[in-house]
Amino acid sequence: MSASISQAAPWKAGLRSARAHIVPGLILQALALALVWSYYRSSGTHAALSRLMEFRQRTGFGFAIVSTALFGGFLPFAYLRRFHGAADHARYDWSQGAVLTAFWAYKGIEVDLFYRILARTVGTGHGAGTIVVKALVDQLAYCPLLAVPVMVAVYAWIDAHFDPRPVLADLRAPGWYGRRAFPVLLSNFGVWAPAVAIIYALPTPLQLPLQNLVLCFYTLLIAHQTGS
């Protein structure tokens, strides 16, 4: 394979996946936008989400752990096992589902801390400037440097049935980021770049619950990409 073809492959893989998920992604973003609009415009929605916000503040990291484990780990795993054909049923056994759920439970703490740090350093306002800065930090620093590469490596380790040898060999091979992480990062932009702007329009305690709704779809995308 020529160098030009191999260098183009990550772009093609990422763009192909982004195109394949553009319609469900747009639907999901529209639903998230409708929820945010309703929070500010509908007294009923505002009251319901205000109660959720109070519960969220009382439960702290416990809410982040349980909700992110549910939406990022258990529900996507259950969907793949039950509804997505024999290949995915065989691909993920219950031990892998447990580790996926545990991984996303940890991610709940990480994301919650990240949102709190942004609130302290950038601010808690909902003006365009604040939202843009938070979205840029999210998409241009947190995701490419930490969130996406770690997630891709963990999913590869789970797919290998917890055998670290093929994962470490792949990590040591030249161009791992371009081959493995970059295609996922492109799809990540397609889903999350609009979504985070919507998420950051909500008060900080409500950002994680909305993020988890988007996350449930996104983890199915990641499982599809890393397993292909």
C-alpha cells in the first residue's frame, strides 16, 4: 500500500463513519436542542429539570457514576447483546459488559470534574462567548488529548477479551493515533461539536444528564468503529 493511500485511510474511515451516522446524530442534536429550548421557554419543563438539578446537586458524584455507567455502558451493551445480531452478541459477553459499565462509571467522575473545572475557570454563564470557549476546550483539548485515545484503547482491550498483548503491540506500531484514534475523533466531532454547544447552554448541574443522553448513542458508534 502506498504512503498516500495509508495516510488517507484514517480520514476516509472517519468521514465514512461520520456520514453513516449523520442522520441519527442530527436527530439526537435536535432533541437535545429542543430540551434546552424547553428548559428556558416551558414552565413545566423548567420545573421538572429544576427538580432533577436539585437531585443532581444532592447526590453529587454518585449521580455521575450511576447515570454515566447506565447510559454509556450498560444500555449500549444490552442493546448490542439483544438487538444487534449474532456477531455483536458473540462479541460482548457479560464480563466485557461489566468492564464497559465500570469504565463508564469512572468516566462519569472524569466528565463531571471536567464540567466543574470549566465552570470555575471559564464561568457559569450561558452567553455565546462562554459556550464557545467551553466547546473549544472540550473539542480541541480534552477530546483529542485524553478522552478519545483512552476510550479507543480501552475498547480495543475489551474487544481482545482483556488480553493486553495485541493492544500493546498495536500501540507500539507506528501511527497508532492516526490509524485508531483519529477516525474516531472525526466521528466524535460530527456528533459532539454541535452537542457540547447545546450542553453548555444549560446550568452546570444539568450538563451531565444531557451529556449522558447523547453518550448512549455515541458509545454504540464507538463500539461499531473499534470493532470493525
